[in-house]
Amino acid sequence: MVFPLFQTIVYSITDFKLIGGETTFVGLKNFTDVIARYEFSQVLYNTLVWVFVTVIFQFALALAVALFLNQKFWGRGIIQV
């Protein structure tokens, strides 16, 4: 588990060539290049909207199921864990 984490960090701070070539250290340049792209703000916005909507939906669904399971009905003991 430590090796993949370390390797990911190395890839992120170098100009890694998969086939041939030399790997050079670039520091945080890869990160600044990604943030500087014009698509970054739209992608970040889409991600935040997706997270917000899915969390609210999952919370509402879980609340509805919990309220349903809190009622007395036949077979309740089988369904509840």
C-alpha cells in the first residue's frame, strides 16, 4: 500500500515518460498547469454540483428507508439488521 502511494507522488512531481526517454523533476508545475487550464473551473463546478446533489439524494433516501423501517409492519424483523 505504501509503494503505490509513493509512486503516485513521484509521477505527480515529475515529467514521467512511460516509454523511453528521461524522467525529469518538475515540482508543482503539473499541478499549476492543470489549474491554469480554462476547463478546470467548469470541471470543479460540475464535481461540486454532483457531490452536493448525490449526497442530498442519498441522505433523503436513507432517511425515507429509516422512517419506513421504524414503522411496525409484518416482516419488519426480517428486513431490519
